[in-house]
Amino acid sequence: MQETNAFTTLLKRDFMVAFRHRNEIFNPLLFFSLVTLLFPLGIGPSPTLLQTIAPGILWVAALLAALLAADNLFRTDYEDGTLEQLVLSPQPLPLMVTAKVLAHWLVSAVPLLLLAPVLAVSFGLDAHAIGVAELTLLLGTPVLSFVGAIGVALTVSLKRSGMLLALLVLPLYVPVLIFGSNAIDTAAAGLPVSGQLYLLAALLVLAVTLAPVAIAAALRMSVSQ
Amino acid sequence: MQETNAFTTLLKRDFMVAFRHRNEIFNPLLFFSLVTLLFPLGIGPSPTLLQTIAPGILWVAALLAALLAADNLFRTDYEDGTLEQLVLSPQPLPLMVTAKVLAHWLVSAVPLLLLAPVLAVSFGLDAHAIGVAELTLLLGTPVLSFVGAIGVALTVSLKRSGMLLALLVLPLYVPVLIFGSNAIDTAAAGLPVSGQLYLLAALLVLAVTLAPVAIAAALRMSVSQ
Amino acid sequence: MLLEVVGLHCTRGYRALFSELAFTLEAGQLLLVEGHNGSGKTTLLKMLAGLREADDGQVLWDKQPIQAWGAEYRQQFVWLGHSNGIKDDLTALENLHMMQALGGEQAGFPCRDAKSCVSTSTVLERMGLAGNGHRFPRHFSAGMKRRLALSRLLLSSARLWILDEPQAALDRAGIQMFESMLSEHLQRGGSAIMTSHHEVGLRGPHIQRLVLAA
Amino acid sequence: MLLEVVGLHCTRGYRALFSELAFTLEAGQLLLVEGHNGSGKTTLLKMLAGLREADDGQVLWDKQPIQAWGAEYRQQFVWLGHSNGIKDDLTALENLHMMQALGGEQAGFPCRDAKSCVSTSTVLERMGLAGNGHRFPRHFSAGMKRRLALSRLLLSSARLWILDEPQAALDRAGIQMFESMLSEHLQRGGSAIMTSHHEVGLRGPHIQRLVLAA
Amino acid sequence: MIKTEAAPSNSGLFKLWYHRMASPVWFYRISGKLLPWLWALFAVLLVTGLYGGLVTAPADYQQGDSFRIIYVHVPAAWLSMFVYMVMAVSGAIALIWRIKLAEMVLVSCAPIGASFTFIALVTGSLWGKPMWGTWWVWDARMTSELILLFLYLGVIGLYSAIEDKRMASRAVAILALVGIVNIPIIHYSVEWWNTLHQGATVTKFDKPSIHIDMLIPLLLMAGAFKVFFAISLLLRTRNELLERELPRKWVKQLVEENDG
Ligand code: HEM
Ligand SMILES: Nc1ncnc2c1ncn2[C@@H]1O[C@H](COP(=O)(O)OP(=O)(O)OP(=O)(O)O)[C@@H](O)[C@H]1O
Ligand SMILES: Nc1ncnc2c1ncn2[C@@H]1O[C@H](COP(=O)(O)OP(=O)(O)OP(=O)(O)O)[C@@H](O)[C@H]1O
Ligand SMILES: [Mg+2]
Ligand SMILES: [Mg+2]
């Protein structure tokens, strides 16, 4: 009872903070579309070429958006001392951490799920491929959030960590990238994709169960410095 | 005399701080190669396809590396109060700011220039195109540093600014992206590229002369909040 | 005996800050940790809160090492460090609610009468922040933020307070208010450990001093 | 007359903090800005340093508005705010060199004898940080950081000091040391404006008090 | 309460103008008087433009009636770039002469410009579907219009993120000025891109030089859009003005007048 109360309060708190900065909600969205936009600009407008690389672009952009968004996850909490208080609170830390990551995912990734089909259409993907793209994003982005949170928890006490975070986290993102973009590719070719989706689902289960413990341990380490 | 003294001291200081965090020097490099690497993973290994999109990918990766690196430019200075002291110092702020951006470029972009040919070879670009790629990066990355610095100066007082910075800065990076990747593309097709290079040089001159003033004004604004 | 420290030892970067440190703290007692700048007060407090591991020696709560208690030990104390631990983007009242939720039902003094179980708005009033409940701490001055952070003490029913320079940034009225809070807490059987460069206005045999001299 | 403030007015978020504020500061004088938490001391200091624009009224240096002086005005004073303005990744000595370089040749007291023109290492010694010159401030305690920040005052030859709670985090020896620095500065004709919740141990007719009461 | 410390003193006429422009009260009065006339002008232009465009103009020999979306698309697209210029110019004025009114014009421009950019994008892609069989192609003009949208959104985002509104408008002014580099790029990128790739729009639509019966309504509509921009700019600026000057005496007087 008490724990669920703390869980929902924390969830609500992080939501509230995000909505207080309303622009923040649109930012991952805008970043996602901006990064996607860079490719046609850099590569050129040829529709067939863009269509071929669309799955890769979508997923790379999602990865980078997740990476940049993750940086916010514990940084402000660390700086204003609320993280210290969280670690010292009698509530179970892995649960509290799950609340924070969940709030973060809802705020930063869900809008992305809504925008992805629009971008997919602009790259000329067909309806089936778009459906699969949505599914992969739905399964994959929570994994990105949880894994990103581990990286952030490890580096939050370091002053200048943006790049270091990228180095820690991007290699861990690779499985999601491979299965995700491969599934869309395969779907665009009209082949079945259940294999990749199962693998993504397995990654998701793994992340949800194990990451909170890792995050909690990393946070205790970071705060005690 | 006095100003140049302050200039070199500041330049040396930022160098020293960077070298104290030795890993920081490799980070933009690693990030650059990681992002470049994500594409073959996301798009698939077809060599002709990769060769076609190589200029775009190189430049998009450079853009993103510059964006992430820029975030460090004034943030720690803002937080520890040295930025306040810099703004209050009698030395000319645009000059001081130029020292900081220069140090930042030397530390974060020059290693990238050294690595780019290697990556370009791995994507199958020919020697001429690689030479042009180097030239565009040499002309373009300082522009990215200066423009990025404007964005950072505007947002440094905001707590959670990573995404906002991207939103402000990426559209401003677009000209560099277009000319840069276009030049490599054109070179790969065996056509003359002096037009794009002149334009990049013009952007560089513009950035070096005007950006410091804008950065200084933005910093004064940020510190006074 | 609430808290007992045995043979505590601390080195930071090859330099011993303190060694063979030992003391006990009973209910109703206040321990003032003193010492010059850099003598290791903050470090000691962090060890007592379990934020830092001791290089040697032990911190015992109720005769058990605090590591063995785990979350149960964290129910017993409130911590206030150099940083305030309040969120700039939640209003003052929301910050208080957050503190309450995270604190849980702290194992300590049960709420016997309405007076000892304070509501968030009376807390604000007591801290001299009346009328600021719906404002954001990012609009507060340094001292107002510290007052909000100290509200944590009134909300919690924990028996032990661990405070690192609680009076920092407070004006005179604020310091007095803090001292009256502290003596109330001690009177009802609570204990406290704090560092301070200010002279504390409390007197009595229940006040111990621990001087660190590295 | 060094500094003159005329009809200064400040509102923060629709609430007037002070209005029609006026005072003058002469060479050798100290102005203590007092007031309870949130009364606007920090805000006033920022206006005096030109960090914040006044909503109305003017700050005059040598009878000219400080905006008109520009960089020349910034040569006249040292600022020490709530944050220390030192870099964690430069050693203490490197931090001092940096402060010197950025300060430039501050228009103020010329170096007459070796004693008044201090070297960075004697500054460290004077601040009680001897032996810490090659350590990094990120390994310093809160008070040691503040001491390093205060070194700025010894290095500069500026005539005006603007200090926001300079004694924060200092131990008693630190506070005494600061007070002796301050009285020396005043004796040689310097002026200072500072806020403080500590009682300042200086006495004399050259000390003015300004109480802000919002 | 007029800040005059930065007033340049070279020409008396300029000084007068400067004082006038800097005076919120004066602006509020004059814009109030101007607004009804602008509304009338807008109505006339809109009605004649729409009548010309939807009724008298002949159907296109290639596109049939779907071309009529041009009467929304092109004026909106033109305006999207024009508004940015207005925004940047007022940004420069705000920074150099510290005129509060220019700051308010600047921040009022951004949402309007963003809306017109959005309209241009939507009508463009609505038009693209019947024309090219696809909603979107990454061609130069369309992509650069999208970038323009992001420039506007950046301005809006930055302004809303900084709390002190005077600081925020100064920040936004700097940003708007820097962003102006992109405007020529947006315009010329069509040509630069076509050095390598075929542009879909330009080549297709420049060939049939536009019929005079189509052109006149187009110009009328463009006029109507410009006037509409002026109206919404005045309205937004007046709002912004009231909000910022809320504690001032003249606002209180105004409220009392309106109540009485
Ligand atoms: C989302 C898609 C579209 C976007 C973002 C877009 C954007 C623009 C912009 C920015 C301009 C003004 C260019 C300038 O003044 O330099 C413009 C003009 C124009 N657009 Fe579009 N457009 C789109 C789709 C279309 C389509 C599908 C058509 C017709 C098939 C079309 C026809 C025109 C015409 C005829 C002009 C006027 C050209 C001129 O000024 O000479 N556009 N558009
Ligand atoms: N960014 C802000 N926006 C709105 N109001 C603010 C802001 N910052 C400070 N204030 C208000 O201005 C008032 C004065 O703040 P200031 O920091 O100057 O106080 P102070 O006298 O220095 O207090 P302290 O003794 O606590 O340091 C406070 O009431 C505070 O609420
Ligand atoms: N991260 C660190 N690495 C190495 N040494 C450190 C570190 N942090 C602190 N120290 C050293 O530990 C000693 C004690 O620091 P601590 O912060 O505990 O002092 P303190 O008594 O709280 O001082 P103050 O009164 O200034 O707050 C100092 O001498 C400091 O140099
Ligand atoms: Mg301490
Ligand atoms: Mg203050």
C-alpha cells in the first residue's frame, strides 16, 4: 500500500514536472523529426533511395532521441539533492526508479510513437510496414528508456557526461536497433516478422525485470561519491 | 596585450580542463564512429547503397557529434559560477568567447577530422572524394562549433535544455549539412566542387566574425537571470 | 542506546581525516560535530547516514550495524545535507507532499494528538513561508529554499535528525525558529546530529560536542 | 563619491521588493545590506554589479550611470556571489592564475610595495589553504572552496568589493580572517558592499547599514 | 514610464518617431483605431479574391479544379517567409535600440509565422496527393519549408522556456537574427539540389506560365493574407502589451474606462 502510494506519487511528480515545462513534451518529438529530416538533406531526395533506408533512419533517430532524452532522467534530481533523498528514503529504490523511468517513457517516447507513422509515410513506407514499425517502436522504446537509465545512473555524478553516456549506452542499444529496423525491412519486403518481434518482446521483459535493480545499485553508487 | 594574455590564458585553461578529462578527447571521436556505425547496422550491409549514402551519413554524424559536444561548452562554467565571473570581467567578452569556442573546436572537432578519412574508406569512397570530405569538414566544423555555441549560450540557464538546444541549433546547421554533403557527393561523381567550398568558406567567415558577438550577448542575457 | 559508533576511521586520498572515532547517542541527545573547514564533518555525517562506507569501524543502530538494517534504518532518520533536496518545478506544497510520500510512515513517534501530526500548510506557516505554498522554489531566495528544506524535519516523525549546517543561509529569525524546532524534538525524545559554524543557542547536559581536528 | 544609487526600484513577479532606494558609498566605507530571507539583498547586489537591470532608477559610478561605463566599470569592482566561481578541474593555484588573467590590471590601487602586491602562493597561505595549491577544488570541503573563492579579493586591486554572504560555510577562524581582510581593504581606502546573516565584527562610523524590509 | 536613456539624438524627427514608437500608450491607441479599417480591407480583398479564384478563373487544362488550392497555398507560402523577415527585423530593432514594442512584435510574429508555414505545408501536401500521387516528397522546397517551421518552433520554444519575458525576448531576438542565414538557403536550395537530383515541383509548375485570369485572384488573395497577418499581429501585440504592462497606470485607466 505504502509503496504503491510512493510509486504513484513519484510517477505523478515526474509527470507534473514534465507538464510544467510543456515545451519539453514536444522536444523529443521535434528532435526525432529533425534528425529524420537531416537524412534527406544530407543524402538527397531520391524517393527510392530514401524508402530503402527508411527503417534504418527511423530507428537511428529513435535511438538518438532516446539517448538525448535520457540525459534528463536523473540529472536535475542529482543536482537539486532530491536524488540523495530518494536513495535515503525507506521506500524500495528499484520500485521508485521504475516509476521514474515509466514517467520518462510516457513523456518522451509515446509522442514519438504517434509521430512515427507520419514520418514513415513521408518516406514512402506502405501500411503494413508502418504497422510493424509501430509495433517495434512500442516494444523497443521502453527497452531504450530502461537501458538508458542505467547509463545515466552510472554517469550522473560526473560533470560532463553527455558523450560518455552515449558511449556507454549506444552499444547496448544495438540489439534493439538491429531487430527493430530488420523487422520493418522484412515487413516492407512482405515477409513474416514474428521472429524479430518475439526477440524484441524478450528484450523488453528482460529490461523491465532486471534494469531497475541495476539502476538502483548505480544510483546508490553515484550518490555516495 | 592584456587582452591577448587573457585570451591565451582562457584558451589554455579550457585545454587543460579537457586534458584533465582525457577521455573527453576521445568521446566525440567514439561518438562519431558509433553513430556512423549505426547505419550499416540499421540499413544493412549493401556496399553500393552505403557508398551512395556515405557523404550524408558522415555529415549527419558530424552534426550530431557537434551538437552533443556543444552542450559542455558553457554548462559547467555556468554552474560553478565562473561564467558569471567571465561576464563581469573587464576583458572583451566576444574575444574571451572566441577563445573558448576555439579550444572547444580543437578538442572536439580536430580528432574527428583525423578519423573521418578512415570511416570514409570503410564506406568505399575514393581518394578524391575523401580529400573533399576532409576539406568540407575542415571548413564546416568550426561553423558548427560557433553556431552551436550561440545555441548553448541562449539555453545555458535552463535546467533541462538538451532537446531545446537541438531544436534551436539543428535548423541552423542545415546549410553546412547541405553544402558539405553535396560537395562530397559531387566530388564522388567526378564534378568540380569549388562552388560549395566557397560557400562553406563564406559561412565560416560569417560565423567567425558575427557569432562571437551573438554569443556574448546571449551569455550576458543568460547570466542576468 | 540509539546510535553507537565504534572505531570509525576515514581516509580521503591518503590523508587520514579521523581514526578510532567512537561515541554513542541516546534518545533526547544532541551531538554537535565541530571542526575547522575540511576537518571531515560532512564526511562523517555521510557515513552515519550510510551514504559512504567507513574505511574501518562500524556504525551501530540498536546494537546492529546499519548495513544489516537496510531500509529499516533509513526509516529511522531524516537527512539534510548541503543541498536542499527540493524540486524547483514543484510548488512548495507539492514539494512537501512529495517528502511525505517518500518518507513513508516513518518508524518513530506515532501521531498521538493532532498537534504533533502536522499538516503541510501549518508546516509552511511555521517555517515562515505562509503565502508561498503555491509558488515555485525557483523563485525563492537562498534562505527561503533552506526554510522549505527544513520543513522536512517537521513533516517526518523520525527519531534521528542528521543535519549538515542546517542554519546555512537562514536569517536570525530563521535560526531561532530552527533552534526551537530542535529543542522540541529533543524534548520529546528525539536525537540529532548536526554540524554548524554558528553558535547553537541550546544548553544542557543532553548536548555533546565532538571536535574533529585533522 | 564612488557609488551612488538613486531611486532604485525592483519588482519581481508583480511584487515590489524595494522602491525609491537611495544611498551613497564613499571611499573607505562599508555598506552592510541586511534584511530577512527573501527581502531582496541578492537582487540588489546583482543590480549594483550590472548583472540585472533596474526596473527604475539608476546606479551611478563617479556620477555616470554604470551602463555608460561598460567594461570600465567592471574594472572597478570584484564580485563574489552565492556561487564560488572556481573551476573544479583546475588546481587551486591554476584557479588563482585564471582569476588574475581575467581580472586584468584592475584600475585601483597600484602596487607600491612587495607586500601589497601579493603572489598567488602567499594568497593561499593567507587563506589557510597552504599545501593545497596543487589539489583540485573538487576534493575540497565546502568551507575550503569558499576560502579559495575569497582569494579573489586578495588578488584583485579593485576599489569596490561586492559580496553576497561571504562568510557562508566558513568556520570561525575563516570568518576572522575574512574580517581582517575586509578592514585592511577599508583602511587603504577601498569600499565594500556586502550582505550577511552573521554579525560582522567591525565597528566604526565608516560602516553603514541598509535594511531591506519587503 | 518611457525609457529614453538609449535614445539617439541625431535627428529631431527620428527622435519624435522613436518616442512615439516606444510608447505603449500611443501604440495601443493607434492600433485600436487602425484595426477596423484593416478588417474592412481584408474582407474586400478576400471576397473578390475568392470570387475570382473559385468562380471566374478557368479550370486548369492539366489539373482540373484541384489547382484552386493555389489560392491558399501560395499566399500562405509567401507569407511564411515574409513573416520571418518581419520577425528578424524587429529583432534587430529590439536589440539595437532596446525598444520594448519591437520585442513584442517579434514574439507575436512567431506563432503567426508558424501557422502560415504549417498551412503552406498542409495545403502543399494536400495538393501533392492528386498531383504526384503521394503526400510528401523530400524535395528541396518542401524540406526547406519544413525547416522554416522548425525555425519558428525554435523561437516559440525558447521564448516559452525562459521565464523572465524581457530576457526571453532578447534571447529570441538573437536567435531570429541568426536564423535569417537560412532564408536565402531555403530560397536557393531548389537550384542547388537540382544540380544533382531532379526537383519535382519547380520544373513541373514553371512551364505553364500562369494565365492572367488565374494570376489576378492569386494576387488579391496574397493581399488578403498580408492584411490578415497585419491584423493578427496587431491583436497579438496588443495582448502582449497589456500583459507586460499590467502593473502600469495606463492599463488600469484603460480597464476603468472599459468598465465605466
Ligand atoms: C508540402 C508540400 C509543399 C510545400 C512545403 C510547398 C512550399 C512552397 C513554398 C515555400 C513556396 C514559395 C516559394 C518562394 O516564394 O520562393 C511555394 C510556392 C508554390 N507552390 Fe508549393 N509547396 C508544396 C507543394 C506544392 C504542390 C503539390 C504544388 C502544385 C502541384 C505547389 C505549387 C506551388 C506553386 C505554383 C507555387 C508558386 C511558385 C512561384 O512562386 O513561382 N506546391 N510552395
Ligand atoms: N527568478 C525569480 N522570479 C521571481 N521572483 C524571484 C526570483 N528570484 C527571487 N525572487 C524573489 O525575490 C525576492 C528576493 O530574493 P533575493 O534572492 O534577492 O533575497 P535575499 O534577500 O538575497 O534572501 P536570502 O537572505 O534568503 O538570500 C524573494 O522574495 C524571491 O521570492
Ligand atoms: N572527493 C574527495 N576526494 C578526496 N578528498 C576529499 C573529497 N571530498 C572531500 N575531501 C577531503 O576530505 C576532507 C573533509 O571534507 P568534508 O567535506 O568532510 O569537510 P567538512 O568538515 O565538512 O568541512 P566544511 O566545514 O568546509 O564543510 C577535506 O580535507 C577534503 O579535502
Ligand atoms: Mg561540510
Ligand atoms: Mg541572497
